Amino acid sequence: FLNDAATTEIYTQAFVGRVRCVQETDAKVCIEKLTTSNFQEKVESSNETWLINFYTSWSKEYKSLKTPWNKYAKSMCNATNLSFGEVDIEEEKELRYQFGISETPMFILIKLRNYYEFSGQKTLANIINFAKVGYKNEKAKNIPERKNCSEKSKIMGKRLLEGCIKLM
């Protein structure tokens, strides 16, 4: 089906827009790239359980967790009903604002229209435990309504808009 380099490149570019595939030490890892435009369909309207990493690419903690996170997602990808996603909060400011993300990386588990925030030391072992059973110790919250920063800024002024788009 992919019989030449040009076709492979076109297919790869189309696929990468939907799922981020990362090559890390011979391990192909697929983690859904979640955006403001696909979050409703992929996560909020889904019966799947999602473990989502809200991150900034420059975060020291994100950089140290990136490879173990990718390897864990790869090992669990087809072995469980857990879906993995990432939200770059520098690009997806509305999602950052919707969930009130003030530090990164922030891991949130979403299950049956409720979400649970990871709290604790951000190690892979702790994140795995959180995804398996630890989330049950956290308070379940309803997924908040998305706040449209541009509409709110017209009502509340420039200060609210800055709160929507600037890192805290």
C-alpha cells in the first residue's frame, strides 16, 4: 500500500496530524494529540478512559518524563481500555483555561464525564498508580464548560483575556 517514498511521506504527514508518533530508541509510541477542535469528540463525548498530559515543551519535568511516558503509553496502548493524550497548553490555551492548568506537566484522568487531577510527586511509577487506582482517591469533578477567551474578554475586558492566554 505504501510503495514509494512520496506516498509514505504523504501518508505520514496526514497521520501525524491525528496521532503523534514518536520514535524513541526503536519504540514507536502513539499518543493522541488533543486540540481545542478535537477534544469534545475524542474525550468529552467518549466512553473511553483517558490519561492526559497537559504540558509545555520547555518544562524540565516534562522533558524528564517524556521518554518514560512514551514507553508506558506504548506498552499499554493495546493492552487496556486506557487512551493516552497530550495537550500542549502553549498551543491549546482554551483547554488550559478550561481545566485551570497552572503548572506542567499536569496529568488528568477523564472517565465517564468526570476528571481527576493527579497530585503528588511526578514520577512514572506514581502516574501509573494514579491511572490504575490512585485516581479513586482524588475528588471527581465534572468536566468544566469550555470558556471561549475571546468572547469572555469582550465582556470582562483585557485582564480576563490575559488570564486565558498567559502562563501563570
